[in-house]
Amino acid sequence: MADDVAEFIEGFAVMLNQAGMQRMAARVFGALLAAQSEGLTAKQIGEVLGVSPAAVSGAVAYLSRTGLATRVRTPGGRVDHFVVDTTWAEAFAIETTRLHELAEWLSKGAASVPPGSPAHARMSETRDFFEFIAAEMPKLIDRWRASQGPLEG
């Protein structure tokens, strides 16, 4: 692997890790983005990152759960490949659902403390922010898609 690709994978992973993604999952995601093929096996990911396939296991499970990577197997194949076929727009749509769920919990939390208390104010403000972001995200995604022009067929 070229040094500049390795530098991308590690640098991108650091940024994702700082944003809250698990470190190994961030490295695996970077490796999948930089893959010259449509996908990589756990063994190939391990080779790219210099870790064992077992170390890759939890990371690909996390990426699959979050919708950032998909496990595929070619018909008749014996080995799973992991691919990035989810768009960022789809990933953010999943997060929008989580924001709604968090807002519901924050409403319950705010109802559990005295109105006018600092805790009530914090939970209410956080809930309102999450609801605002959740409402705006689909509009942003639609604007982004429109900015991309027609898909080439």
C-alpha cells in the first residue's frame, strides 16, 4: 500500500475517532474507502491495517450495525467481503432516527425533574436542538442531492 494511502487511512481514522467512532472501526472504514476493489475481506483489511482478521471482526460488526458498511458474499463464494455502499446521506438519515429517539428520552427526562430547574432547562434545550437538527437534516440531504445533478446511467 502506498504511503499516501496509509496516511489517509490513519489520518481519517483519527478524525472519525475524535468525532466519536470506535478507533478500529474508523481505521477499517478508512481502509474500505481507500480500497481499489469493490470490497475487502477481513483478511485483506487486516493486511492493509497490519492487524489480525480477529481484530477486524468487531469493527466490521460495528460498521454493519451503523449502516456504513455491508457484508456481501458473491454467489458460490466462501468468503465475505465488506463494502461501503451506503451513502453519507443514508448514514445521516439513520442518525436522524436516533436524534428523534434521543429527543423522546430527553422529553421523559425533562418531565422527571422540576419545571424551571437547571436540569429541566438543560434537557429541554438539548431535546429542542435534537428535534431541530432531525427536522433540518432531510432538507439538507435533499439540497445536497439536488446539487449533485442528474445521475449518470
